[in-house]
Amino acid sequence: MEYRSLPDLRHLATLKAVVEHGGVAEAGRQLNIGQPAVTKRLRALDSCYGLQLMQREGRRLELTVAGVRVYEYARLEIGR
């Protein structure tokens, strides 16, 4: 997987929070930021890797194959 620039740790932490807390709203609460900021960070991470990391499945966000890899990296970088 190639990337365009190094990922920001805050963006990786946001992806990790969205996955582990089940959505944008709860991730925002855990990170003390608003939903628009969570979405902006996720888009910036997509742009960094040049890939879509999450996709909508109905009302839920699901990781793409690339998203799973980046999430695993985020778990290593940010910790559990």
C-alpha cells in the first residue's frame, strides 16, 4: 500500500475510535471532538493513503480491505 504523505496520529486515533466505538458520534464523544471533525479526519486519512478506508453499509460504516490494514497499523501505533 502506498501513501501520499505520512498519516497524522490524530487521524489514525480517530479511525481506531470509530471502529472500536461503533460509529462517528461515539468516537467524537470519546475524543472530545464533534462529528464533523471526525468525518474530516477520516477524509484526510483517505486522502493520505489515496484509498477509501471506510464505506457505508446502510447506516453503518464498515472498513474496506485497505481500511482493515490501516486499522491494524493504527492499533500498533496508538496502542490498545
